[in-house]
Amino acid sequence: MSSYILEVNERKVSGKHLIAYLKSLSSLDVYLKPQTKEMSGLDEAIEDLKMGRVTKHKNFEEYQKAVYQELGYV
């Protein structure tokens, strides 16, 4: 038995019809993989805030010192 992977755009009418046709065939097993949503830059930033991955510094020099300390340069 062979396995094939198809990527079908289910938002288009032809994609919906293709999936319905493949499901109607009794000799095929159709497995649909849930689509993962890509995050926008704003969504990533909001998640970073919620997870505490954000630091605050008064100026760029303080930021540089913190980065150098974290990397072990100071």
C-alpha cells in the first residue's frame, strides 16, 4: 500500500469538491491534518509580553550591559 500527501486549498470551491470526492471513495482513507495558523508580528509580540520574554531598560547602554552580562562578556 502506498501513501500520498496532498496539499489542498479548502477555501476554494475546487478544493472542497476534491476533498468531498476523496472522502466518498470507499477504497481510500482520508486523513485531514489540522492547519496551523501563522502568527503575525503583533501576535508574537503580545505572546512575548504574556510569557515574560520582554525586558525594559532606560537607554541603549543599559541594554548593552545587560546583554553582555548575559553572554558572559562582563
